[in-house]
Amino acid sequence: MIRNSYSLFNYLTIADSDKLWGLYVTGSGSADLPPHTPYPPAKHPDGYMFDWRHGRILSEFQILYLTRGKGVFESRAVGRKEIGEGDIILLFPGVWHRYMPDKGTGWKEHWVSFNGAQPERFVTHDLLSPDRPVINIGLNEEIIGLYRQISELMESERIGYRQIISALTYQIIAQLLALDRSKRFAGKEIETTILRAKAYMADRIDKQIRFEALSYELGIGYSRFRRMFRSYTGLAPAQYFIQLKLNKARDLLLSTSLTVKEISVMTGFESQFYFSKFFKKRMGLSPIQFREYSRGEAG
């Protein structure tokens, strides 16, 4: 851990066992920079240190969260952007970038750097994108708390801390994606439409739904409805509906003595055979095995 009057940060040496988690943290820190403070405020290792003139290319990911002040960010992917309080800045391996606080305001930043196969998959599936490196989520105490936990655990080096900070970084990513999605839809007409669609599905778990007809009833084209529903929930309408059915079936298996056939009818599956096959594919156990294992009745 390196600490000075403005900042503290810590970098990790990575072992092969760390990489098994799919996401491993390589460093974290924070800085509270008054106006007219040189930036970066302290000497970082080679590969992390940069100046405004030359910028930087990282070999890993980094998420930087501004909780005070303002400044400017620039990357080869999107050009120059004004940034400020409540902004998340996503940095990607191999993408040139640079950023700095406004001299008149300074800023406060929290950051975590990480790498692994899982964040690469996030990029492949467009959950994180170099084409959208700045996301405003406002001030969120829960995310600030996650950054603090990571820094404290890295400083304490208690047993298992590397795995815990990996999980906390996953939480930061999940939270910022959820907050961004919520902010993009909040108060807009499409949010009301999607909430109506979700309620419609919840009331018809024992039925089949034609989603083209549903979108027509909601007064929106099917292609746009499907696209916006997926953006809002993370699932296409049909996937979301089948997940509702699966959740209902799971609850009935745990809380009732209904037969598998009765549950398949109550959740709108076309046959007991199809229901059992689908349930096992998703859960890894047949409905009867799931009930037995959950109740502690399995041999």
C-alpha cells in the first residue's frame, strides 16, 4: 500500500490460482485532489503512470468513479468528453486514453483495475464497450462502499481476500450496469410499456403468449418492443417469460405436494415430458430430484 497526503493505492502480484476466478483484481486506490494538484498525484508502477501529453494504453481493465469535481476524458474510441461527479469511466485493455481533473476544482476518484476471461466476455457480449466508456450513475453510497471494502481488504491481506475483492468487483460492475439501465428508462413511456408487459406475463404463467400480438396490444412495433425489453431486463421477452415459468415451478416444487404433472399444467408447459426435460436442462436435476434434494430427502 502506497499512501501520501492526496492518495493511496495498492497493486497485486497475480498468481495462476487468481486467474481461475475469471476476474482477478490487479490494483485499487483512491485520490482526493484539491484544486491545482499535479496529476497523477504519486508515482505509480510502469504501465500505469501517464501524463496528459502522451496518454496511456493499459493491458487490463479499470473502473474509475468520480465522486467530486470535474475534468476531461479522451480516448481513441470516442474522442474528448467532459466528465464530473457521478461519472464512471471504463478503461479497456489496448485502448489509448487520457484524463485529468479540472485545475480549478480538482476531483475525488476511486478506482479498481482487473483482468480475466470474464470481463473479456462482458465486452464480447457488449455489456461493457470501449464505444461507451463514460456512464453517469450519480453518487451511490453502496458503490463507494464497495471500493472502500476492496482497498481495506487489500491493505489487511486477510486469508481469502483476493477472492473476496474479485467478488466485490463483480458487484461494482453489476451495480453500475443496473443503475445505468434504470436511469436510461426511468420516467420514460417505454418503461411504462415494459412494466405493463411484465405484469401481463406474470398474470398468464399458465398460458402461452404470442409476443407479436402482445406488442400490438401495447401499441409498439415488435422489433422495438423486443429490443427495448431486452435492454431493460437483460432477456428477450420469450426468455423472460420462460424464466417466470421456471421460477413458479421451482416454488411449487418446494412449497407444495403437487405432482409434476399438476405443476406442468399450472406453469403452462405443453406436456409433463417437455416440462421435466426443460427443468432438468436448466436446473441440472429433474423436478422430482430437485424436490428431494431441496427437502433433504435424497439418498
